[in-house]
Amino acid sequence: MVIYNENIMKILSIILGLLLAYIVKLAVDTRNCIIYKIPNPNKIQRNIYKSNNKCYKLKTEESECKLNI
């Protein structure tokens, strides 16, 4: 009788775990949230970048962001 109950509890735990994972996935997928991560502007200005045997030093410039709704 104990083995029977242990097997039922294992199966029930797996089902509940999958259900919880599905609910979390739904919550994350339905959010209209986008996080933009940008590099530190000071780090960009300090570094020298090489591309096609040419070296570049980049400068940052602030600009207005227009919302895309």
C-alpha cells in the first residue's frame, strides 16, 4: 500500500510541476514587455574597435526615442 501511494505522489508531483511550468510560460509569453540593454556609453568611447584591418573609435550621441505603438 505504501508503494502505491508513493507512485501516485510522484506522478501527481510531475503533473503539478508541468502545470506550474505551463502557467509561468503563459504569464511570460503574454506580457508585452521588452527590455533593451545597452552597453555603457563611457565604455564605448574608451575602446578602439577593429574591423577589416581598420580601427574605429566610436562616439555616443543622445537622441529622442519615438514610441512604436
